Amino acid sequence: MHFRDLNEAQILALAITAEEEDARIYRDFAESLRADFPAAADLFTRMAGEEDGHRHRLIESYRQRFGEHIPLIRRQDVKGFVVRHPSWFTQTLRPEHARGEAALMEIESRRFYEAAAQRTTDAGIRQLLDDLAQEEQRHEAAAEEITDAQAASGALSHEHDVARRLFVLRFVQPGLAGLMDGSVSTLAPLFAAAFATGNTLATFKVGLAASVGAGISMGFAEAMSDDGKLSGRGTPWMRGAVCGLMTPLGGLGHTMPYLMRDFHLATTIALVVVAIELAVISWIRRHYMDTPLLAAVFQVVVGGVLVFLAGWLIGAG
């Protein structure tokens, strides 16, 4: 049905359902954020309580005018009505994204109440809908005030630090492990094949096989190493996917040049790519892992050079 076809009883019933859904979404936000971001969880718990208050007022108004039975009318039953994200959306939600989603929800609710008030002829219902529209607007400001207060107390700064640590644990570390393994471990078989055969196509196949094989191995190893429940490192399949994708990416970078027929040119480009890969790995270690730059460069470059020399000696021997 279209929103324009709803009568006053149906508008109230729809508003009741919408307020209940919004309160549940805010509680889902709070529950998913509580362990790592208690300040944000407190904000959404308060907002859920406000939505419960709106629902109770709507129910009371409905009972006074239309009786005890409230028909079930949901958002998806009305064309053009605001749509909310499903509950699984909250599983990977960051606090700043949750606040942005909540602000959008409040704006949409205010617009709904403003439009609904224009479609009612009952003075009491119109007054209630107008009041709720104004309160939804105040909720936007209240959320900002709460956020400012939390920022002043240092709670938001703590949340940002926690979010950064979780990002490092769940994405940077498994991704870096895969990138390092793919970049370094494939050097020996790739350059051994290159100097042993002098054939670019054969070298490319060896590098491709080594990269893909390492990706599969590293992906499963990372996924099975930790279930993430105690360490906070996130779901095993996510870490395994990140590690499994970054590993072949690290190996394919210096493998792709061997698609060219010119062996010397391909080898030169591959060595340049290796240098870039090692520099990127060193930067990631410095930026996210707080490793001193010289130490990061030394660890990565020395390891890479040793593996390269092993492949060169074996292939040229």
C-alpha cells in the first residue's frame, strides 16, 4: 500500500511498529558495542529508552481513539517508507558509523511524523505527531550533545584507540602476515626457477603456483590459529580470508613481470617490484605496529635479501 492511502488508525499503528523497531535497533547497536565501546553503548541505550517512550504515547493515543486491537503494519508494507538495515548490520559496526546511522534514522523519523501530521484531521493525533517530530529533531541535537560530553571526558578518545587496536588485530596483522609470507617466501622458488631455466613462462608458472599455494596454506593456518573469542581478533574466517588474499598478492607482484618474453627485462622489473613490496611492508610495520623504521627496514630487507640469494644460488648452481 502507499502511505497516502493510510487512514489515521493505520498511521498510528505504523508509527508504533516503527518506534518499536528503532528501539530494538538502538539496543542492538548498544549490545554489539558494549564490550569495546561502552560510551557509545550508553548513548544508544538512552536513545532506545526515548523511542520506548514515544511508542507508549502512541499506543495510549491509539487505545483512546480506536480500541485495544492494534493491527500490524510494518515499514516494508508501505511503499516509499523509510527502510532500516537488518540486524546483522550491527555485527561489524563501528561507533562513528553507528552514530551516523542513528542520525539518519532520526531525520527519517522526523520527516515521517511531519508528513503524517499533515494527513490527519484529528486535532489530538496531529498534536501528538507534531510533538514527536519536534522530539525526533531534539534527539539529533541530544545525540550530538552526548557525543560532545563523551569527547570532553575522554571516552571517545578511548573508543578511537580501541577501534584502532581492533583494526590492527583483525585486519592489519593477518594481512601483513600474508603479505610478508607471499612477498618473501616466493622469492626463492621464483628466482631459482628464473636462473635455472632462463624461461619466463616457466618462471611465471612457478611463481603463480607458489603464490596461490602459499595463499591457501596461510589462509587456513590463520583461520585455525585462533577463534578470536579471548584475543578479540575477530572471526576466524575473516582473518583467514584477509591473510589468504594478501599472501598471493604479495607473491604475484614480482611474478607478473615474467609474462614478458624478455628474460632480463622481466627480472629487472621483478627486482624493482620486490624492492617496492619490501618498502610497503616496512611502512605498514612502522605505521600500524609501531616498529621503529630502521628496525622494520632491517628485518624485512635482510630477510628478503637472504631468501633472494638462496633462490639465486640454487638456480644458478
